[in-house]
Amino acid sequence: MIREMKKEITFQHPNEQGYYGSFGGAYIPEMLHRNVEELKEKYLDIMYEPSFQKEFQLLLKDYVGRPTPLFLAERLSKEFNASIYLKREDLCHTGAHKINNTIGQILLARKLGKTRIIAETGAGQHGVATATVCALKGMECIVYMGEKDIERQAPNVARMKMLGAKVIPAMSGSKTLKDATNEAIRDWINNPVDTHYIIGSVVGPHPYPDMVARFQSVISEETRWQLKEKTGSELPTHVVACVGGGSNAAGAFYHFLDELSVQLVAVEAAGHGVYSGMSAATTQLGKPGILHGSKSLVMQTEDGQVVEPHSISAGLDYPGVGPLHANLFKSGRGTFLSATDEEALQSAFHISKTEGIIPALETAHAFAVLGKLNLKTTDKVVVCLSGRGDKDLATYMTAMGI
């Protein structure tokens, strides 16, 4: 069962300038002004036009494999003495939630007459999802990826190349997601007419954070009716998701933003420890600043230089957070926790052996906090299982001493 996205959500919805409270906006070079303005003026009309929705919903159903199951994890539920449900985004085509957004944006790009697609990727899942939809629609695809991430996410690099994408390494800075995003923005500045930049998370200049959240909102849209089928109520007590930029969390939270009885739990990467100097816990360490086209919380020095983040998971290795999440944190609507590299690793092995599901390292961070939520027997917890762990097997093998 696939339902159309609702056009308006009131709580935490951005204003016309793209601000969620004091976070958001569009801070862009003059060369990109036309592109971003065109998107801002047209994205909602295009997204909710009946023919677009028909094609989008059909591809989600027949190509992506939606709706994804909402699975009651019985052994985890028994362990934590609560009902734990897993929203199985790992079962999407390409192995993660990322394709919900890339399907939407490739259709949008075609409506705008674009012929060339660029993207950034950290864990490689967004890169694979972008390469996939470009192959589906016969469009040129260039993916920027940090050199460090290319090494630690080799299977996804191979998949992108097999799908026909050109993968360009980012060699500057920490050679991770931040630097890949920098390179993609430079490309877009140099090719503003024929190119659409498919941003993979709820970051970047307005309207990207809102647009990506809307495409990913299918996660929470499905969760509501699936939970009602299983329990008689659409509302869980908690929704838990990992957050780097934050697209899977935005999608999992979206249709619960107005439901104040639902606790929204975002889990960041603490790396070696929040205050170790090797962390990516942005809401704990960040200050308001400008990064990649929007104002949000950014890990930075006193003089405004971006601090290099660290996480064992490439998808959470980012020094900022989307403006929606920054506002959820500042307003208190969201609860922001963190998990270390070691906690995420141990959680990944535990979920694998307890439920027979090998999660992505990113998702493992979300599972790592279940013991910190003080759950009751009446609680219904939905964990967004954002991706499968195939891409992280090399890391897991190292941890196992293989």
C-alpha cells in the first residue's frame, strides 16, 4: 500500500526562506543563484503534480520495493522489555533508504530539463542510489567521494562503477563526506545550466532540506498505517534513527513531528568519545554557522574553521547536521543521544546474532542507545533500520580478527 505524501506539515516546517526556526536558508555563490531559485520556485508544484506522483509512487512500489516491512523484533523486545519494531529500509533496492530521495530527484531533474547528474556520498549508499536511478533513466552520473571513504567502502565504489557512474575522489581535508560535498558544489558552480545536484541528505541550501525530507517522508507515512494494522494505534512512543546529515531520521520523524506524544530520538556518532577530539556529535559540539549552503549547527573552531569529524561509519562522518534537526535539538522537540565507534560495533554484532539482520554501521548507532531510553512494557519503539551491513563487512571482519 503506497499513499501520496501530504503537502503540508505544520510543526517544524520551514518558512518561505527555508528556515526551521533560526536554522536553514540559502547561502550560495552567485553562480548557483539561478539554479537554487528555480528549484525553490518549482519543486513543490512539480512534486505534487498528479503525473509526477503517479510515476514516483509506481517506481517506489515496483522498483524500490515499497512498502518496506515494519518488523516486530521479538528477541530485542524481550531483552528491553518493550515492543521494538524495525522499519526495514535495508530491504529497499540498493540496500538503504537513500533511493527514496534519488528516485524523486531524478524525476524532478528531468522535469527541469537537466541532462547531467552530480552527487556526493560518504558511505556510498547515496552514490549507489544515484548511479542506479541515472542508469534507470539514461542520464550521465558523476559521484564525488572522499578518498578515505573510497578505501573503506570499496564494495559500493565497485557498484557505482558497474552502474556506469564516474567516481571522483575528494583529496582535500579529511578526505570524507564534507570534502566530497565541497567538490560537488564546485562542479555545480562550473556547470550550472545542464546539471542537477542530487544532495543525499537534509542539508544544503533551501529547498534541499525540505525537498529531501518530503521524499523520505514515505518512511513515516508507511510506519503510521503499518503500526495501526499491528497495534490498533498509529502512534509509537519512540522513533529512533541515526543522524549524520539526517535524511533517514527526517523521513522517520516527518509524520510524527506534530504528534508531541511521540519521542523523537536522534543518535549521532560520538567516535572515540564526544569530547575526545575524534567525534561527529554535532549537536553536542557544534555552534551556529554556515556549511554547504545553509545555517545550522557546525563543529568549528573559535575563528569559524570547520573541525574535522570522526566516525567509524562513513555516513555519519560529517561536521554538521541538517537545519531541521538543529531546530529539533534547539527547541527540545528531539532527544539527541550519541554512540561511540565501539558501542556501534558491539551493537551491530548484537543485532546480527539476535535478529539475523546485519545492519549498516550507521544504523548500528541507533540500536546502541536502546538501553538508555528507560523503556516500559507499554512502550512501542520504532527503529529506522536505514541500511544493510554488506558495505561494512570489511570493518566487521577486522573487528572479528578475520
